[in-house]
Amino acid sequence: MTQETKANAERTPVGSRERRKETAVTVADIMTREFEVVHEDATLFEAMGHLRDCPLVEDEIGIKCVVVLDGGDSLTGILTQSDVVGEILFPYFVRDLADRTDGQRRIRKEDYRALAAWASKVKVRDVMTRGPVTLAPGDDLFEAADRIVSRKVKSLPVVDNGRVVGIVYRSSLYRHIAGSILDQSGPKPAS
């Protein structure tokens, strides 16, 4: 680093865009390139299979999602396990169990069969989150963190030239940032 660059760096606030560009790790550096895709005209039943089978990234348990594409293979939505369980399956079971006249509050095999039949009729386009917020591969981690935190989401699709190329998970972002902080030589703990 030249004296002039060092002097500018010392005067530039840590969170400023100029300072971030100097040391930027990009979304492309931390994104997951393996992800599941479904088309919006697929059934919820099919999408549930993709959600169950999608690859787990190290420590990403419970943050599975599928990218939803339209007929032209453009991103149109996202469907997460939380969407399916919290917004679709749980209300279905709660409603069904509340309507029981036999006093049984347990989920039975016939409940699963009924739910499978129902999920085979519902289209992904009717239950997905439409127009998800996205990132670009060249976005820095500050941008990624800002979008994930401000939108209160666990994952964001990464789009390049209209094509989904990856997903950034909140835990991957944390792991990178925490690792970078901990790797710095800072004050030594008192003995």
C-alpha cells in the first residue's frame, strides 16, 4: 500500500463504499452454487420433494429453499421449507385437527394422504414468495448483509445477466465475517 493510499484509507470510514471496494470480498466468493430449481407450474407436491432432497451446505440445516423459474427460465420466486411448513402444512393440520369430532389430536396416515392429494393440485406459483430480493455476484458482503438483515430472510438468490447462479445464506455470510474478524491479530486475552 502506498503512503497516499494508506493516508486515504485512514481518512475513509470503514463502512464507506470506497473503503469496501479496496478490500471487497464479493457475493461470488461465498455463494453456494448448488441449488434446486422448480418451475412455477410445478405442483407443491413436486416442490416438496426438491426441498427435501436439496443439498445441504455445511451448517445450513433448516435453511433449504428452491429457486422458482418461469417458462423462460427467469427467476420468478423462491420457496423455502419455512414457507411450506409455516404457511401451508401447519395451517392445514391445525384446521383439520380442530375440525375433528372424534377428539383425536394426532396426525394419522390418512391425514398425510389427504395432504399429498391436496399438494398435488396446488401450483408453486400460488404459494411461492414472488419477486424475491436478489444479489449480484459482484456485490460486496456489506450489500449482502444489508439485504439479508433488512428483509429478515435466511437466503437470497444470486442473479447474473438474468440467470440464477447461486444462493447466499445468512449463516455463510456470518461464518465468513466472523472468521475474518477472528483471523485478525487483535488484543491478546489477559493471562
